[in-house]
Amino acid sequence: MQMAAPNPGATKTPGPFFITGLYANGSTHAQICVYSRDLAGSPLPVWTWSPVTDETLSGREWDDLKASTSVTEVKWADGGNKAVALVGGYIVLLSTPNGGRQPRLEFATALQNAQNAHSVEVLPGNMIAVADNGHHPAGSGVQLYAIGDHRMGTGRYEQQVTGFPSTHGLLWDQKTGYLWVVGDSKWPTSEGAQGLVRAYAYDPATKRLNQKHAVQKEVGTGWRTVEAPDEWDGPHDITGIPDTREILITTEQDVYTWNVDDLAAGPVWAPQMTRFTTFSGDRHEHGYPRSRIKSIGMRAGSKEIIYTQPTSWGEDADYPDLIGFYEATQGGRDVKRPRRTAYKARWFEATPGWQSPPLRTPESI
């Protein structure tokens, strides 16, 4: 493992932190990194973790995790004491550095029939939801996994809610007890696919989701995309706006917002992005500066937005290589280029009004 101090030549005190997952590239392993926003131009992370360099992972049972090359999700968890992520075909829970301790894997479990899962979310009752990104309605939707009393989990889900293809984003709503999920009416290369946002009621007593969604709204244009004409405008990410009941949803072509308490209305184009400009000249040239944003998040107070997006344009340009920052009220912008795929990046702090529930891992059970 590597613990790096912030850039010693910088004059600013390290400020808010953000977390990202970097894909393997050649001899460089897949890695989870936390950086200081105030030092976004520095190549030095505040801390990093990789299964390859975690010296506590000994034994054959860790070989598959160590061979992982992707990190498709990274999130703040347990009040910042932990991070939850998707590394290859695994859910992982890390302890964050505390009192000089290195970050350490506390729990991992292989995914069952979800090798291309795109998001995770902690639920009450020591459960983790996974957006499995399946193709066919009969076997795709949301899976629930239990955090057990062993460091390596069973590799089996406790529940699967089906009937929702191409699920990509998850958001826990403590006020309503809903899990918000974005996906498609059918696989997005199928004729007439429509992006959807759904809410599923969760029962902490039984640790189960209701199989029938409580809310459903269309999101996105429902049109073919210009960049990839064989695909429809499906969703990528969902996040809460701090201290509000509003959410942001990114799709293949744009960004939308919605007050989830207003069930008579539905998602509309996000006014927060009015002054947004992307670092991708190709996307501006084609008239879709907000396209293919794979993750998005807003900080409390400053309202600064963090996002990931591919700089290049085209049918195969699907992997973000920039982490962008956008100040919604001032229109300011900044960027960090990790020089390899950074599929998601998120503020590593709580989102007021959309807090993640506490959890226990085997180290604390």
C-alpha cells in the first residue's frame, strides 16, 4: 500500500477530498485514490489502496480480486470511516486511514452474475445494494448482499429485484426509505429503449426491497444518441443535491434534475449546468458538452460539482479520462487528468440530506 503526503510545496491547506478509482494500465495496478481538491493539480494522492499491494491479503482466495483491472464505483461510507467500491467483480469495503493506520480491506465479496455491475449503495441493516447492469429483464435489476462476519463474503446475493435492465446508478433516501435506481425500459441498444428512474421501498426489518417499484419516471430524451446511433439515451448516474430533496441524473446525452417529493412532475434539464463547459473540445464541437458524464456530485456549501467524462468523441469513446470540477453559481471550472481511466469520482464527504447509513465490517463485529 502507498500512503502519500499532500504536495509539500503547496501553500494551501489540503481542502475537501475526492475519491476515484483508476483502472489498471500496463504494469500499473487498479487503484483507489483519495485526493485533496485544493491540490487537484498535484499528482500525489492523500492515500491509495490496491488489492495487489495490500499486504494483509494472503492466500489463494484473494487471487481473483488481485487480478482485477477495473474500478467502476467508489463512494464515501460509514461517516467517512470507510469507502465502498466495485473492484473488478467484487464489492470491497475499506477502512480509511485513522491515527496513522494504512487503509485496509475489511470486507469483500464476489458478485453473482453481475460482472459488469456499475454502482453500489449501503443500505440499513448492514446490506449493500448493487446495480447489476444486466441485459434481460428476467435477470437484471438490483442485487442485495449481506456484510457477513468473515472478511471474504459468500459470493451470493440475498435478493435480486428483476425487471430493470441496464441499471447504472443507486441512491439511498433515508427520508422515504426508498432506494432510487436509474436504468432503462430495455437494453439501450434495443429499439425504443427509454431511460427510467425508479424508487423501491426497503424494509430494514426484513432487509429486503419490495419487488414492485413505488415510483417510476422517464428520464432522458428517449432518442437515439448522436455519438452512438445504435444506442438510446440511457442514464448513467444519480446523486442527491445537498440540503434539498432534489437529485441529479446524468444520461448518455445530458444532465437532469428532479425534486423527488414532487411526484406530479418529473426530471427536467438541470439548470445547475447552464454555464457548464467541458474540457472536451470534441463534445462542444458536436453540441453535446454534457454527454457521457459517468458520475456527478455536488458539495454542500460551495455547490461545486465533480464529474467524470471522456475527452474524446465517438462510438467507442466510453471511458472517462478526466475528473472535472464545475462551480455552478460562478461558472468556474478546473480539471484533473489521471492519464488513465477514472470511471467515477465523488466527493469524499457526507451529502447532507442524503446520508449513507452506518455499517459494521468483520473487524468491528
